[in-house]
Amino acid sequence: MKKIFFALLLIIPSLIRAQNSHQFALGKTDFLLDGKPFQIISGEMHPARIPKMYWQHRIRMAKAMGCNTIAAYVFWNYLETSPGTFDFRTENRDIAEFIRLCKAEGMWVLLRPGPYVCAEWDFGGLPPYLLKIPDIKVRCMDPRYMQAVSRYVRALSQEVKSLQCTNGGPILMVQVENEYGSYANDRDYIKTLKNLWLENGINVPFYTADGPAAFMLEAGSVDGAAIGLDSGISDADFAAATKQNPDIPSFSSETYPGWLTHWKEKWQKPATADIVKQVTYLLEHKKSFNLYVVHGGTNFGYYAGANAFSPTQYQPDVTSYDYDAPISEQGNATEKYNALRKLIAQYVSYKIPEIPKPIPVTEVGAFTMQPINTVWNVLPKAIRAPQPMPMEALDQNSGFILYRTKLIGRKSGMLTITEPHDYALVMLNGKLIDTVFRDGGKWTVKLPDTGVKDPVLDILVENMGHINFAQYMIDRKGITDRVTLEGMTLTNWEIFKLPMDQTFIAQLQSDASANFHDGVYFRGSFALNKVADTYLDLSNFKKGIIWVNGHNLGRYWNTGPQFHLYCPAAWLQKGDNSVIVFDLHQTEATTIKGVKSLE
């Protein structure tokens, strides 16, 4: 009897999975769920951009707008920050838990695991540790890249394969790479990626996502995989997919209700009427689609990416990923949300639930931030090198880095940094001479004659996000080649790594004797009687990073358009809340206040 009992214990889970399993298949023109045509109405959101306590709320918001599916990018570099060390559990990294929440809310899932995803995320989701390899090539069959990819696919597959619809989970399809036809044409690479997922237990259908141009579809598609169109909003778009492969269904894998915003731009706000027109077309033609994004969230910490479409262009993304999406950064229904909810309700047969209650948000009275120390006063041990080295060569992926040398021979003249990635302070004998921003390729500064025998040159560089799209993605940070003064190559450098991570901030000490110039740490606090979300207004500061109770809210810059940084209730507490700011240019005490909205 005991043997039978234990045998049943082993068999029952598989019987339950089999009973709850579903078959999702690709017909010639339709997606088929358990043999019947199924229209995917998906809203995309990214677990890494949403505080875990709000995952369920955001999923419910998408469902209440009429979606039946959640699409989710997985960011490889958020899960594996150093080779072979994966974290699927801390903070908002538990991808499997997010997928289980989708199932609990009655939502299907489109999984978008990359390995490259773009997403306006640092390095498009690829781990910057790859850039330590001097001649690395990514998104192709470079064996060093593929070795890392294989490790990632194995690790992620272990987390999600039990959550496929074939095993009773909500995952219907898995995407292979992302918009590959916009980048390259290595057909072996795409096929190998698909086979890697198959070898690691992924048995649901696959799809790709590319622009609706013939050359993109040819380079980016995979045999037997559905064709996603970024975006598909016309007869001509879907005809292009049919021409590429007439035997599988296509869908609009990214339909854009909003758009991304860079620093120095105005907020991007596409008209509600435009997305309503596009979704009307898709609903009337019974086309499946995914709204990219239904909810954007936030690029907390150092994870905002950047764009570049020429060797000297650089467009870093703001910290907020509000995206002008139907569900705002803080989780609220917008005009677009209500318009799309009303529209979708006219076409679907299922009942759309009521909209969840808004998440509480609060204001915080102005509180003073006092200067407490400077970056020059807390430098780590120097690394000596004959020439500048980029961050990644020193096993640093984000933050800041300082380069220091003495001027021997030439003491003044035109100083050229090749190349400063991305924003640099040029200092001579402790005095700011000028700043250099990478965009535009103007990397030359005039150094004055100081009369000092051996002037000390400091170049403090901020990494503002690895490029996440197109051909210039190999984007190392700091100084990537050399520094010259009137053509003379400057040598014998001291390099100071300044990742400014959570551990460093927790140990930061005050020093009232510090000379407060350029690169100052500030400390302050505010009290709460009741915990709620807020936005911290940084308009009195100039350029830097802010931490609340040790959590990095992200970058701010007085060029705009973003001055308010989202601070979720999960990172706050009743009573005192500690705030630290590192600002490159602000030197005197000033104030911060909490407001209720992004703008």
C-alpha cells in the first residue's frame, strides 16, 4: 500500500497538469487555442520596471481595459549581472511569480525573453560584462557570445518551462530574439536560438517581431514561427507578412499607444485618436495584437538605455518609462485607457471587469538636503594604467568613473577626449574647466595655462546608459580610447571605479571639512504618517542620482523634460525616510518636495 501511495504522490501532479493543460497552435491564418480560433488582445508590461507589490494591480488594470493576454520582456542583464550568477528571486526579478500572477488573474502570456530585447533598457537587455571582451560581437554566432546566451537560455528555461500552457500554465508563445531584421542577417543565429529553447524544454509555438518591410521579415523570421509585425496596422503590413510566409498567422506584436522620450526632448504624447484608429482596424479585421506598452513603469537605478543612429549621436532615455501608455507610470487609467476600454468592449464576447481602485499617492512638504561630502573625498584605491580603460574592462557596468593624470610636457591647449561615454567633467587642479556631453561629437576642451609645474587633470565620467538599438550597440563606458593635449597622447593614469551601488551609499559618511565643489553628496529626510506613492521633485538640483532608503530612483537632469522621479510606497516607511543625492554640479543646500504626478 505504501508503494502505491507514494506512486500516486508522484503521478497526481502530472495528472493535474495534464487536466489543466492547453494546446496553442498556429493555423494558416489564425491562432488556435484548443483547436478554436483565438484572438490575442495583449497589453505589454515589464516586471523589472514595476515594484513587485504592484504586479497584480497592473495585471488587473490591463484585464479591466479588455486585454486577455500579458506580454512581458525578460531583461537578461537584470538577472545575470556577472557571468554565471543568476538572481531570480530578489525584489522584482521573480519572473515565474509574475507569470503565475497572470494565470491567477485569468490572463495568458506572451514571453519575450530576448536574449536581446531593445525596450529602451540598458544595452537592450544584454549583460554589459560581455563588453569586457575587446572584440566581442553580439547578436550573431560569435562563440563567446553564444556561450553566454546558452547559459541564459538554460537558466531561464528552468524557471518558466513548467508555466507553458502545455503544462497548465499561461504561456502561449515565446519570442525568438527581437526585431532582428533591423539589425543583421545571421540566419544561423536565429535558427540556433530557436533550437536552444527547444532543447531546454520550451515546446509552445514561437514567434518573431520585425518591422513590416520585406528585408526585415526575411532577415528576422524563423521557419515555423508566427510573424509579429512592429507594428501591423494596415492591409499592406499584413500582406507583407503573408508574402514572407503564407502558411502561418501574423499579428501586430507591437502596436504603439505611446512613445519613448529622451533627455532634452519634450514628452512624447501621440494622440489618443491615432491609437483608437489603429486598434479599431485590428479589431474589425479580427487581428491579434499587443499594445506596446499598456503600462511602462520606471527605469529605476541605472537601467535606462539610449539610442544612437550615427557614430557621434547619443540620445539617453529619461528615467520614467511612462511612455504615455494607457496605464500611467503610477498605475492610473488615462484618457487612452478609457478610450481603448470602451472600444475593446464593443468587440469581445467576454465580460470586462471593473477598473481597480487607484493606488494612493501623497504629497510631501519641502525638506532640506544638506551637502555632506564630495566624490573627491571618498575615492577608492586607484587602478594604474598607461592609457584610460573603459568601465567594462574593469568589471564595472554602471555609475561613474574618474580618470586622473599629471600634465607633463604640454600643460595647456586643446584637450580632446576620444571618446567620452557619456557625460564628463574636465577639471584642472581641482577646478572645473568645462563639461563634455557625448552627443554631437564635440569632445574638445581648452585647458588654460595655470602656471603649475605638473597640473593635475581629472576627468569624471558618467555612464548614462548603454545604447540599446541598431548598429552602435557595442558601447563601452568611460573613456574608450585616449586623451590628447594638442595632439600629445596623455599617459600614466590613475583610474577610480565609482559604481555608486547600494552598498556604497549605505556606508557613505559625512565630512563637514570637505571642499564642496562639483560632485557633491547631499543628505536629508522626510517623515510620513501614512505610506503612499509619491514623486520627488528634483527641479532644484542640476544633474545626478537620488536614493531613498537605499533604493536608487534613477537619474535626473535639469535639461528636462523629467523633473519628478517616481518613488513607490514599497520603498517608503512610516516615520523618517532617508534621502541621498549625488549631484555633479549643485554645491549648496537646497530642497526637495514630494508631488503627486510625473508632470
